[in-house]
Amino acid sequence: MMDWGNSGWGVGDWVAMSALMIVFWGGMIALGVWVVRSLRLDRAQAPADRADALLAERFARGEIDGEEFSRSRELLRTGGSAPSHSGR
């Protein structure tokens, strides 16, 4: 006859299995969040790069002078938080 009391999983085995499942799914969720945030950061940086390229093209075509190019590029890099040079 089989010994049903000692051949199965004990309480400690179930606790360990449950803890490992929580760690596994927590890691999967954290990985998903990291991937989504990484993709968002790449998209957020792309418009600034595009704006810088357009500014360089305008300067190369002669539409703006060196002073306007430098001031505009600085505004792009600081996020528009540079003080105004108009004296107001």
C-alpha cells in the first residue's frame, strides 16, 4: 500500500512554489514596463533630433544667420528655458 502522507508535496513546497511564481510574474511585468518606457523615450527624443536637423538645413540654405542658428539651437537643447535676449 502507498504511503499517501509522505510522498506528496508538503506545505513548504507549496509556499516555495507560490513565492517563485510571484517572483517570475513580477519579473515579467517589470520587463514589460521597462520595454514600454524604453520605446517611449526613443520616440520622445526623435522630434528634438529632427528639429535640430531642420535648423541646420535652414542655416545651410542661408535662411537664417549664424546668430539665429546658435540661439535657436541653444533653445532646442535647453527645452526653451533660455532667457529672452530681447531686453524685456
